[in-house]
Amino acid sequence: MAYKIAIIVGSLREGSINRKVARSICSLRNDNLDCSMIEIGDLPLYNQDLDSNPPPQWTRFREQVGAADGVLFCSPEYNRGIPGVLKNAIDVGSRPYGQSVFDKKPAAIVTASPGSIGGFGANHQIRQAAVFLNMPVMQAPEAYLGHVTDDSFDDSGCLKDGPLKELIIGLAHAFHDWVHMIHESRRLLAEDSAHAARAKAHA
Ligand SMILES: Cc1cc2nc3c(=O)[nH]c(=O)nc-3n(C[C@H](O)[C@H](O)[C@H](O)COP(=O)(O)O)c2cc1C
């Protein structure tokens, strides 16, 4: 069974390298990861006053993420941190309080940059938010993709053959296994609880 993955790209740039990395992940694992890119560029800035009457863009975003089995963040680093547009999307999805669409969803984080440290700062700021969002984040492989440029991709916008593509293939396999493990263990736990409740009722 293919797991539905919501990909949230932290760049609005047309030629974004992070979007191309995300596209590559989709095309490399479309046998068991059913990926959709969730657009965030049209989301009005989060304002708690609007929670009682949310803008339709917020509702659309929340429904799309809510329907996914897992979330993949693919983002650049801006000034050693999370781009504002991505932080806004995280805030929008996390509210109203108690109704976060991110809650319990398995996640993975990829950051790509032409620079040498591969968006490490942004990657870990997303991880920090994921703690409060209660998202089990895949720990390894870590993906701070450095020295990524337009040259890393072919004309269709997917990664060219080479070590970076190999890393991304490995990451996509690991993410599938991570999502599967989380969902399968929850299913087994629910079965165990139901079994225990039945046994108690018949005792
Ligand atoms: C406002 C701004 C801040 C940036 N800050 C960083 C940074 O802290 N670290 C880094 O590696 N690259 C930084 N960059 C360069 C981006 O990594 C580069 O523009 C990258 O291509 C953006 O990702 P994208 O191609 O997915 O849009 C910054 C770019 C912009 C526009």
C-alpha cells in the first residue's frame, strides 16, 4: 500500500532546488509513497483572531495535511533559520489549539542549499517545532544537502545520477519504512487494547 505523503516546500521560488529535490523524491518512490506537494504561498499570515472564521486557504491547507499519512518538509535555510513562509504554514496547521493537523504524523526533514552546511540551522529549527507538534521525526539519515545547484538536476528537474541521488533514494526508502513502522505499531497497539478490553469484559 502506498502511504499518502504531504510534501511542504519552504520555498516559493519557481526554480527552487528544494522543490526539485522534493520532486525527485516523488518520482523515485512512487511505488509506495503517494506524494503531493501542498502549496503554502497563498496562506494568509497566521492570526489567532481568525480561528473562529478561518480563511479558505487555511482550511484547504489543513484538510490536505490532515488527509496525509506523513509529512515531508523540504526547505531552504534563510538566515540560518526556517523561511517565514514555512513557519507560517506550520503555525496555520498547528491551530486551533488541540486541533493540529500535524499531531502524531510521522515526518522527515530535508534541507538543501548551494552552501556547504546544507541548511543545518533550518533543519534543526523544523525539528524543534516538530517536538511541540508531537510529530515523530525520522532521525536518520539526516539530510543537510550542501552544494546543491541547478546543475544537480536534469532537464526534467530531477536529480542527476550520482551520490546525491543515491542519498535521496536511501532517504526515501527509510522514510517509507519509518511511516510504515509508526502506522503499523499504532494498529497493533489498538488491536491489543481492543483484545484486552474484550478479555476484561468476559472475565
Ligand atoms: C533571504 C535569504 C537568506 C538566505 N540565507 C541562507 C542561509 O542562512 N544559509 C544558506 O545555506 N543559504 C542561504 N540562502 C541561500 C539559499 O540557500 C539559496 O538561495 C537557495 O537556492 C534557496 O533555496 P531554493 O532554491 O529552494 O529557493 C539565503 C537566501 C535568501 C534569499
